[in-house]
Amino acid sequence: MLAIDGGAPVRNRDWPRWPPAADDAQHALLREVVDGGDWGSTSGRRCDEFTSAFAARHGCAHGVAVANGTLALFAALHAVGVRPGDEVVVPGYTFVACASSVLLLGATPVIADVDPDHLHLTAATVEPALTARTRAVMAVHLAGSPAPMDELAALARRKGLAVVEDAAQAHGAGYRGRPVGCLGDVATFSFQSSKAMTAGEGGIVTTADGAVADAAWSVCNLGRVRGGAWYHHAELGWNLRMTELQAALLLPWLDRLDAEIDRREDFARRLSDSLAGLPVRVVADPAGTDRDTRHLLMLRLDEDVHKPWVVRAMAAEGVPVDAGYPGLGRLTPVAERAVVLPTPAVDRAGASVVWLRQNVLMAGPDGVRDVLAALERVLTDPRATSGTGGA
């Protein structure tokens, strides 16, 4: 008997906590910052240390630490010249911040379709979205999986457009022998609570271009110029800075990031190898992916599977799966302010894709066993494909 009908669940113990408890290195650095009293980045040194180390880890010469990932996108877009009246192409299957950051600049998000298999933007899905007002393309490394950057960058070069990498979910990801973060003109990462590295909130802008870095730094520091006078404000800007306390949590994380990615990738590989015969599969990475950081493990249900019932039934088994994004074009506040193109692949993903979140992926082989057992129980039940929703 399934748990949704009153039977015993597959799993009756907690999944690993995310974020995990602070380790010894984080505790030590936090104590140092707290006791030293230099809590803001204008007086401390840990933000600068973290920014340099993180940027270098991702193959970039420059980084600017900010308060959160949405503001990182805002600063990055501003730094590459996006202004009111411009358009920015964003994928339809992504988080709302991809659109809201564009709107914060007074620009217009143009919501494009994604590849039907790997769910990222491609040159073929971007090109119909381009107009004379297009200024940039936002390539989102979805769920920790790098977007197909070669073709997107080539298209952008031909059209004279900037490429902004949204790497909010892709700390440590790799594409064709290079880490994400400097594959376009500028990139952003998030350190919000669910992310692979987290300080509760926080973000960073990374780039190989010194002028772009200076522009991002200025807009995040009230329009000041690096090395200039404190009360000299050359441009309009805001205070979007990270704190030293956030940097103290993040800096030691760089030492364990790769081991945690390996653990999640092992989970994904074990589960993917065990799904034969079930009406579900792991969503494929784009060609060129060297390292998927598995912020989320995206699973695609067969088209005849009733997703809402499966989500409820899996939760009852103690194995939560997330229903995922509904599609940007379906969010009324965004749709009222954006250009929304036809997005059939996004719509199919919204109807069929579910996620296993990061904490589940940290559970190791016993977690794989429980997820697989729950999937087998739920997906072989006639209600999974009856369309009745378990009524």
C-alpha cells in the first residue's frame, strides 16, 4: 500500500540538512570577523580575499561581491550597457530574478523558448527573439548544467550583443575544459540559502574584462570610482555590497566545493543508471558539459504521467520532489511587462519536469535507494498514468 493511501512510507527519517552546519574553518573565520569589528567590506579584507579567490576558481581576473544574486544580475547587466528601453533575451524555464533584474533596469525581458531536451537557451531559440533593441542575451546555467555557450557566444558576436551568464546554480561547473564564469562578457553567482555555496544571501559578478568589472563595482558602490575620493560619485549607483560576515562563511567553502559536487554527481549517476523501465529519466546536459554541479537533479516524467499526483505521492513516501518552474511567461507580473514568445518546450517542461533538491542529492547511496524505491512504487501505480490525479 502506498503511503498516500495510509501505508508506511519508503523513508521516515530526515534528509541531510542544507545548508549544512558551519564547519571549523567557518567558525574560526566568523569569530575573527565578529571580534575584530570590521563587519563591512569597506573596512575589512575578507570580502576582497573571497572575491579574488572565487573569481580565480572560475577562471576570471575580476570579481565584485554583492548582497544577493538578483542584484548581481542587475549590476552585470548595467555593466555591459543595458539601459532603459533595451531588450534582454532570457530563457522561459528559469527563476523569476532573470526577468526582474532586467525590469529593475527599465529594460524589457524577451522570454524565449529553450531546447526541448536540455532546457537551456540555444542559438536556434534565441535568434527569433532578437530585435533592433536587443542589447544582451542571458544564458542561464540551469540546475548547475552549463548552457551551450559556444553557439550562444558565436551568435552574440555576429549580432554585436553582450552575453551575461547567470551561474546562480552553477558554482564549480565546467564547459569544454573551462569553468563557467568567464565564458561570456560577464557572469553572476548567487549565495542564497539553497545554493551550492551559501551565506544565507549574497552574490558575485565575475568577468575577464577590467572595464566591465569597474562598471559593476561602481554601480554597487554608489557610483564611486575605484581609488577615488569617498564623496566623489561619478555615476549614479547604489550600495549593493556584501558584508565581511558573509565572506567569512563563503571563503572556507571553496576548499570543500569539489568534494560536495562529486557527492551529488555520484548520486545522479547512480540514480540515472537505475531508472530503466520506469517512465522517468534524468534531463540530459548540453553537449560540451564537463562538470554539472547538480544544484538540482531534473527528472522528466513521460508525457502520460500525471505530474501533480506523482508529486503528492512522492512526498507521502518521504521523498520530496519539487514541481519546478511554471515558466516565466506564465507569471502575470512578468508577462505584463515582458515580450513573451511562444515557448512550447518550456510548457512541456512545466508539465513533465520535477526536481530533486540539493539536500536529497547529498544523501549518498542510501538516498539513491530510497528515491528509486519511491519512484518504483509511485510510477508503477495505475494512478500515475490514469489522469485522475488519484481521485
